[in-house]
Amino acid sequence: MSGIIKRSLSIAGHRTSISLEEPFWRLLQAQAQSDGLSIPALVERIDSARQGTNLSSAIRVHLLTTLIERGGAALNDSQE
């Protein structure tokens, strides 16, 4: 089981910390690369769309939803 990894980044002009398991960090990196965005830019996009959940949870749900919509391609890319 992957432990939680905490990373700090700047979004919307302020520093924040995000705690995610390593597989979610890999998926986040793969999606950002696929979308032509930096990780902070993708997180900022997710942050602006979230409704009442904490940011780490919003990121997990966003990544899962994207993975389902893309038919698992993001997961395969992140494991290469």
C-alpha cells in the first residue's frame, strides 16, 4: 500500500500543501502532461471547480473521473 506523500505548490497566487498517495501523484503528472499543463495549473483548474470538498479529495475524484472517461489510458501512461 502506498503511503501518503505531501507536496507543496503554488496555486492561484498562494502556497498550499496537498497530500496524495503515490499512484495519484503519478496520475496527476500524467494528466497534466497529457493536457499540456503544469501540475500547479491542473490543480488550480481542479480547485476552481470543486464544491465543498477538500482539495486532496477533489483531486482524487477528478483523476478517477478522468480515468473512467478516458478508458484507463491515463493509468496505462503513468505506469510506463
